[in-house]
Amino acid sequence: MSKYTKLLDGCTLMDKVEGETGYNYYGYVRTGTSGEWVIMRENTAGTEYRFAIGGSGYSAKWAVRGSIGYKIPTDV
């Protein structure tokens, strides 16, 4: 996962769910900000990683994590 380190710099893992409809989800909040967050979605085979990023409202987005838009790291 080292290629994703920059995207997650300064983030703290807040939530983790594994095996939910074929995906593992990891929710991060960036420390020292006013609520920036990153949710990473990994397929259960561990071969695909996608990200969603926001500036606030982490709890609301985590609650609907299966239906938000995810992008490859170069597109976020």
C-alpha cells in the first residue's frame, strides 16, 4: 500500500469494515484539519483500490459508503 501513502498522509484510521458486498472499507480522518476525510474501498481480492475524499461530513458518508463515488488515486 505504499503507493497510497501520500493520499493518506496525516490521516487516522477511524472505521474499518471487511467483506461487505465484496469490498473492504477503511475510513480515515485527516488530523489537524476541519474534518477532511478519505474512505478507501478495496475489493476482497486485494487487487483494486478506490478512494473517496471530502472536506466534512465524514459520519454521513461512512454511513452510505457503499453508494458513494470512488475514484482511482490519480483522479482524486
